[in-house]
Amino acid sequence: MKRVRKFKGKSLFEFPSNYTVIDIETNGLYSGVNEIIEVSALKYRGEVLCERFSTLVKPTGPITPFITSLTGITDDMVEDAPDINRVMREFYEFVGNDILIGHNVNFDVDFLYDNLWIHNGLALENSFVDTLRLARKALPYLSNHKQTTVATHFGIPTDGAHRAARDCEICNACYLELKKLLCA
């Protein structure tokens, strides 16, 4: 059954200069079943990085070996991390009413929306731009449109991928390249 997110922002096909790039790492693919284990947000003004928010999140259960092998995040790393209630409140305050940008951002927005609603009674109403959607439009000939594939196409280093803050940096670099292509 599809979850209703009544106050969820809109997906935009726009190129703002002021925005916040977001990324999360989770211990699975399903919001409401799996948990967020890392949240990062990088705030840009005039396409220049001006503020960072990044934290691990203490899950209620163990991190699977697959997720640890993908992200490098271990149970020991999140043992003393803040809980999801605190992280969601701080994230919400950090992003304010910014347009959010991310790669396959609907996934991140849904997890963040659900966790804000469940743990803090707040709705994530921010509209968002998906670099996956932009990449499909600008680069239809790529074999796939994973963030690392798009980054490699543009010559953007992908070392450290699958950690939230680094994925935000890679996403922003891809966004700027896609903006050049699609706004030319």
C-alpha cells in the first residue's frame, strides 16, 4: 500500500542558485521498515557552499553486513550517535524552506518526510530537484544514470561515495555540470 505524504513538496525541473543538497544512508530500502543511519545536507548560496550539516544516526537495530560493506558504517560508529528524533529536528531547522537537491532524491525525501512526521510531528514540505531526472534528460546515451556513472562521465572523482556528505559533494558537482548542459 502506497504511503500518503499529504504535505510533501513538489518535484521541480529548475536550476536554482540557492539550495541545499541532501543525502542519507539507510540500513535498507523501505521507509517505515528500515532506518536512517546517516544524514548530510550542504547549503549553497550562489552555488557556493556556505554551511554543512552531517551526522550519523543511532539505529534501534544492528547494521547489516551488506550496508557496512557498501557504506563503511559500522555498529561501533553509530553507538554514540544521536537518535533519530534529535537528528530530524536539527535537519529540519538546517534546511529551512530551501529547495532540496539530490540524486534519486525522492528516496531520501520520503525517508526524511516519514521520519520527521513520525518522530517530530513535522512535515517536510520543501520542493526538490532530482539530478537523476536531469541526467536522464541531458545524458540519455549513458548505460545507466547512477550518480557514480554520471560523475565519471563528467570527470568528477567518486572516491568516498556511499557516505552521505561525500555523496552530497558529488551530487552538487553533477548538478552544476547538468545545469550547464541543460541551460545552454
